[in-house]
Amino acid sequence: MNIKFAVIGEGQPDHIILKNIIHGFFKNKLIPVNRWLPESDESVGWDRVLKYLATEEFRTRLLNTDFCIVQVDTNECEQWNEGISHIGGNASEVQIDKFIEVIKAVLIKKIGADYSSLKNKIIFAITVHDLECWLLPFNSNLPAEQSKIFSCKKTMQGIAKAKKLTIDKKSDPYKRIKSFEEMSKEMRDNKELLEKSKLNPSLKIFVNTLSSTFPFQV
């Protein structure tokens, strides 16, 4: 398949997970999934993501790729100064869907007037509330954990420790990245991805977005 993706995200683990999702969704591990942000292995956070969307560099690079995935966590969305209110852990799927639309509206505003001409190349990946929430369906058999949107980092750290892995930011960077690769590798399996993505609300929305964008894959 002659298609290229790029990722704008908060950190290297985000890129790893999104790459595995793309490879699993398309059943093709050779699809290029380039990392635009962060440029180095250091995490940059939500503020850099929002700022990057307003740059000319972003617009120029879009010309040379087919699709760009824009990823952002929502755990600190109340600090964005956009009047966004957090949603609780008991939020329904409908409430989470509406919340994601609010987040997307902020990202679109950051892109600006050019969005209308660029939107066919942009796919939003809104992780509610942390990236680690998307790992839970693939690493836990407990329904209450698989659907979590709060305290996912703490839960995943416990699961990782039990597997003699580590995703703690204070740990050795190489071991941490290898742990994210190990704990997201099941996403590369199309059947597992499509089934288990249904268990976490915001991951389900992202995979459904891929399905509607690329209906020939479903």
C-alpha cells in the first residue's frame, strides 16, 4: 500500500503506539509512520503540540505526506486556557464523544483558517485522559481497568512491573521505550486491535475514525 503517515504527539511512546495501531489496522507493518513531534526522544507535552499546529512548518510538511495523526492527552486540558471542563471517570460514551469534539475544536482553532483546506489530511487521536488508557485493553483482563479513563498511568505501571517492564518516566529511557513497544505489540494484530479497541471509549473512537476514513479496510 502506497500511503504515508506522520504523527504529531506528546512523546515517543505516543508515536510507538500509534504506529502499531496503524500497522495493525492496515495489516501492513511496512507503512511509513514518521514522527514529526517530538523531534527528539524527549517528551514535549500538550503545549508544544498546540503551538506546532499553528506553524508554517506543519502546513509545509503536510504537503509531502498523505495523513497526519495529531495526538494529545486530555488529563491537563483545564490548563489550556480554553474553558474546557474535565469529565469524570463515570462519563458515558456519549459524554466522552462530546468531550472529544470539544478538544478537537480547540485543535482546529489552533490550526486556523487553513484547516478547511487541510482537514482531509488530518486525523485526530484524542487520548482520554492519558495514552496509557489505550494500553489497558491489551494488558488487563479486568473490564473495570480496560475501560478506565482516570489513573491509567498508575494502573499500567503496576501491570508493567508485574511483567518485569517499566513505563515510569524516571526509569532508564531505553528500557521504558522497549516496555511500551512490548505492551503495545498486540495492537499490530488486526483482529485483536478491532476487538479490544472497543473496550476503551476514546480508543474506540479513534479506531472508528480510521474505519470511516478508510472504509475499504473494514
